[in-house]
Amino acid sequence: MSITFTDQLDKPSEITAIPNQLLRPIFGASYGFDVPVSGGGGAPAFNNVSSISLDGTNDSIDVASNPNLDVYSCSLWIKTSTVNFSFLLSGFGGGTGAGAYRNQSGLRINGGSGRLLEYQDYNTGGTSRIKAGDVVSGDLTDGAWHHIALVYVPSSYQTTTGTSSGNGQGYKIFLDGNRVDTGLNGSGFQLATTVPEFKVGREGDRALYFYNGLIDELAIFGSSLSDANITTIYSSGVPGDLSSFSPTLWWRMGDGTEAGSGTTIYDMSSNSNNGTLTNGPTFSTDVPS
Ligand SMILES: [Ca+2]
Ligand SMILES: [Ca+2]
């Protein structure tokens, strides 16, 4: 019997479930009913009522110091009707020799020439881009909420159209649960790491390419999530509790410890990489639903 008990403790899934077990009674109490601890058809209560609005002029969410995270996966929601070349996230440098250019790596939209959604990797080999070629004009700027995810592939990476990268590494790009990475420009992809200029809503090291729209439930993960995981997270357009995926950074954009006020977006992971609302982003009650 003691052997069975040890095996249970050794399972990562059992360990990562602990925070949920602790949170559920709190949620249950706040809603005035008992929440099942596990199984029984009772999903844990999860509330999403707040996002962040960025003005496209000078708003961003910044970190005070290097989050120092390996970006194996990333997930976020956006809503915009502005067709501007802009960075959703920056500061995803993956190399060691590109200096400040690493701060310009990231996820961006409306780059033109079919690059409406792309991941840019500014590394030792220069600029490498993975673009979502199936995304057409209007898909991202239709004023509706969309889910975007990136997932690092360490070897044998191919786009959905079968193009291989030079070193076998790359990132899958998902839009609303579907893989959409179709085009490569450059070949020197690497695992991205966050750098000191990690920012949401603008390019990292220059006051350029500000995003105009809403953003919600931004998370980074220390593992390459499966396609099925992304489907679960997309959840037909309704954000859910990400704790079971063990995010290494999770900004709830008003639903976290900040509770819809102040200028700090608290990291709901255990890493305390909080964000600072810079130049006037505001909380919004417009959320994916
Ligand atoms: Ca939220
Ligand atoms: Ca502003």
C-alpha cells in the first residue's frame, strides 16, 4: 500500500493539481456554494470578467526585470479592429549574439505582404520569421475576440505546408485553435527566452509598433503544449483556468490579484513576474465569451 501512495505522489499531474485543490474552496465560498473537489461533473469555478485595453499610441505592459523564461508555449487573446503593424508581445530573444535585436523578437500582426500574423525570431543568423499564411485580411481585425498560441518544436519542425526549417526548430502558430503556420523566412530558429525588454503591446527596445485593442489571459508555459492542449485552451472561444497547464507566467489582465485596479498586472504563476501598466492602459469588462 505504501508503494501505491509513493507512485501517486511522483506523478507530476498530482503535484500540479495541488494549487487547484487549494483554490476551489475559496472560489466556492465566494460564490456561496460548495464546489466539488474532484470529478463528479463539477468543473472548478473560473471567472473571467476583465481584459486590458491598449491605445495604440504609447500604451504597453512592461516587466521591471528579465522574466528569464523559456518560451516553450504561449497563449493569449486579442480583440482589435485596427489594421496597424504592431507587436502583441516582444522580447522573445532566443540567441546570444544578436544584442538588442533580441528585444525585437516576438509576436506581431499586420506586417503586410501576407504577414498578418507572424512570429519573428531575431537571432544570431539575423531575422527569421514564421508567418501564418492562412490568415487573410480581416481575420484578425474584425473586432472579434481571437485566441493565438505559439508552441516551440525542438526538432523536425515543418510548417503545415511541409516546409522544414534549416535547423529543425520552429514554432507552431495557432489561431482560434487551428494551426496556421505556413511560411518561413530564414531558418535559424531557436527556443525563445524572455529578455529584459519583454513587453506587451509594443516592440521591446524602441517606442514603435504599438498595439491598439484589447488583450486578455496572457500565459507562457515551460513545456511544448500538444495540439490537443491548444484545443482545450481555446475551448471554442471561452478562456478557462490554465493552472493545470502549469504556466510560468500568467497575466489575467484584471482578474488576478490586481482585481481590476492599480497599475500592476500580477503574475498568477509562482514566478512573480508582474507587469506594469505603462502610459495609461485601462481595464475593460469586454472579455472573450
Ligand atoms: Ca482576464
Ligand atoms: Ca496612453
